Amino acid sequence: MVYIDSWDDFVERSVQIFRDDPHSTRYVMKYRHCDGKLVLKVTDNRVCVKYKTDQAQDVKKMEKLNNIFFGLMVRGPDVDIAEVTGKEPAEQQVSKKGRGRRQ
């Protein structure tokens, strides 16, 4: 087991592990409330990488990693990560003028 210090390195290595063997890759989240620590682990029974943090802002990063893994699982391991994480431009929203009743 290897603890990765950099978040970007952890994401890159995790995605690579998933792409190498998507059927046996596992992603585990463990939170200890008494310590306030979050540990993320990705393994395929040969390689295991871990990321440990106690920062609250890293929860957003964890959500993005979840979205990356969901996208890779649904679209296949060969999909570009930019397609998974990039938000497509939203359709132009119709402005709601005069929220009151018409006169």
C-alpha cells in the first residue's frame, strides 16, 4: 500500500488502475469521525494506492473522483476523462421576467 501525497497523482494512478483492469478494481472510502480523517483507497489486488486527508475541502475533490469513476464505469474505460469531468455548455436559459401576475 502506498500513500500518495498529491491529489492529482492519486487521481491519475487511480484512473490508470481502473483502465488496466476495470473488472477487479475496487474503490473504498473510509471516514473516521473521531479522528476527522478520510482515507480513499483504489486497488486491483496487485496495486494499491491510498490518499489520506483531514481537510474538509477535500470532500469536493472526492465527489469529482466519484464522478470520474461513474463516468468510466458507464461509458467504458477508454473514454477521455475530460469528457467525463467537463461540463457541457448548458442550454440558454429563458429569463423569467415579471415573476408576478400578468396585467
